[in-house]
Amino acid sequence: MTTKLQKSQLNLYATDYLKWIETSVEKLKARDYTNVDWENLIEEIEDMARRERRRLESKR
């Protein structure tokens, strides 16, 4: 079940990426794990890892 807050976070991710990042960081620092947009956060971290892997492989 998606809560109203979760829907708001998903909308923020799609409409204001910078604000979504700032809000996510605030929630993590406050240990407000219930209200973190985990799906998009995990996707972003996975994307960061893929970019870093490609960057390192291109230096070989």
C-alpha cells in the first residue's frame, strides 16, 4: 500500500530531482527510514555504481 507521503515523494522525484535528493538526505540523517523513497534511492545508488564501474573500466 502506497501512502500519501510516499506518493508525494515519488512525485517529487519526477518533478524536482534536487529537492528529492535534499529531502532524502534529511530523512536519512533524521533516521526517518519509514518515509524514505527506497525504490528510487536504491535505483540511484545502483546507477552510481554502474557509472563508476564503467569509468574505472574505461581507464584500463
